[in-house]
Amino acid sequence: MNFYPTPLFRSVGLALLLTISGSAVAQQRAQQSGFARLDKSVLPISSPATRVQGAPGNMTIIERTCASAPSADLRRRIVNTAVQEWAFFGFGVDEQRTATPATGAGTNGNNRRRFPLLDPEEGLRIADSIGGYWAAAPNSDWILQRQNEAWNGENGLASRHRDPWSAAFISWVMCESGLGQPEQFQRAIAHHSYIDQAIKARDSNDNAAMYTAFDIGEAEIEPGDLLCSGMRPVYRSIEERRQQLGVGARTHCDIVVQVDTTKGQILTIGGNVGSSVRMKVFSAAVSAAKHFTPLPTARLLFAHLKLKATAVSQDALLQSPTLHALQCTMPVVPSSFATASLLLPATSCE
């Protein structure tokens, strides 16, 4: 069944749709199963699954090359790529509650969560996608081999991923969006590699690196930028990381996909968030430097990596081909959209 938004839906928004579009069970199933990736004629992005071959337990990397694309529309390509993966993983949303940030050099409060085993059916569905993310990160064959060992273990396809894949996700998004050269973006198995590159780019006026590091609130945040936190250790500024350049650290970054000053929100998408690709919703306000900035949460953001590319509309998420296709074809819009306070824009489905 196709869903064609009426003028009433476009004016009132998702609240009405969620009331009339079926049971909570149907909504849950729609979210769990995810949304199929778009045809390349609509969104010219190759599935990460094309980078690997073989079943889980015997999976190998077969493709590591990156797309080459002009920088003119780079921000939009990055957002569109991230949004499609968010849809594929089921539109998960986490509201980031404002709180006093963690202190000291120990683990961040949010890092104490323990994730259950995966549903085997879902584990099979996403296995080659995560394998494809790893393919975009150099020197990652050993990590995929470790995961093969886990899949061949007692838990099989229910096994959690042995190694965090959030940096691999970011690396794949940048690779697929056109940042394939290491001097542009240091794709890696750990976030600190490209965080350090962005800090060095600021210190040396490196024109090749496409991201430059700022403290949170120091510069305007736009779709396509990255927001980063430190867990071990807990960094509070890029200066603290600057003192440890090149040293391993457990960090995490997400891609900014929408900045909404009216609702007081900044939305990001990242990988390996609750073993999935999920959206985070940050409450935000104007900083002392007069920039719209996320409010502090228990997991402290310490770095804003600003993309050196032409600006796009702040509602880039809502303008993505994936969300356009969602409201034109999906009979049930996931309840997570209400959590994120998203109203799909008026659009033609012809």
C-alpha cells in the first residue's frame, strides 16, 4: 500500500498520522525492519553491502575504493548518505537529556550501558552493511576476521559486534560522499585519527583537510559537520586532546543532519549507537559566542569538526531523498519521528 500525504497531513504533521495509521505493533515492525535503500537513480550511493562477499562467519572485503565527487554539494551528499543508513536501520531516535557532564578521566556515564544480543534475523540483515562500513576504513581486515569468529561462535548471528564500528560508519559515509583521499579525511577504525587531523588542520592552516576542529560553541554548527565526545579519557576541549595527539583514545563522533533554532534542537546521526545507526536529538541554545550550540549532557561533547564546504539549508534532513520517499511509499511512519519532533515537508509524490 502506498501512502500519499494529503494537504491535512502536510499542515498538521505526523501527530495526526500516528493517531490514524495503525497499531503500535505495526509501527514497531516498520521501525525494526527498516526502510529499503533507494535506487541509485534516485540517490547515487552504493550499498555498503557491495563492498563485501560471503556469509557471516566467512565474510571478506572485496572493495575499498571511494567515490570521487565535486565539493560543491558535499554537505548535502554527506547528510543524504547518513539519512539513508538511518532509515535502513529503522529510524531509531535517542533524546539526549541535558545534565551535568561527567568529570575526571574515567568512562562517561552513558558508556556504562550493556547491550543485549542481537535478534538473529536482524543480525543477518545488517551483517554485510556493517562489513561494508569496515571496508571503507584502512587496515580493517583483522577486525572483520574477529567478527567472523564471533559469528562462528556459540551465539551465531545473535552475536554483538566485537569491535565498535562507529568510526567505520563515519569513514564509509565520507568515502561514499566523495572524501576518498586521506589528506581530505583520515578514514580510520577509530575516531581520534580524523579528530587529530582536524586539530592539526586548524593549527597549520592545512587547506587539504576538509574538517577543522573547534570547541563546542566556538563556531556555527551546520549539517555535514561532526560533533564528538570523549569517553576514555573524557575531554572537555580540543586543547585537552591537542596535548595527546596521536595517542589512542575512546572517542565518538556523529554527523549533524539538521539544526532547528525554532524548536531548539540539533539532530545528529551516528553508527554503533545502541548497536545501530541512530539519531540523537540535542537540546540547543545560543552560546556565549552567539552560536546555536548543544546544551551539556552526561556525555560531554568536546569537539566540533567544521566542514569546509558550501552551506546548505539547516533542514537538510527533511530535504533528503529518503524522507521524501518515506512519506510517499511507507504506510506507517515510525513513532520515532514524533520523538524527534519531525514534520515531513510538503512534497509532491507524483
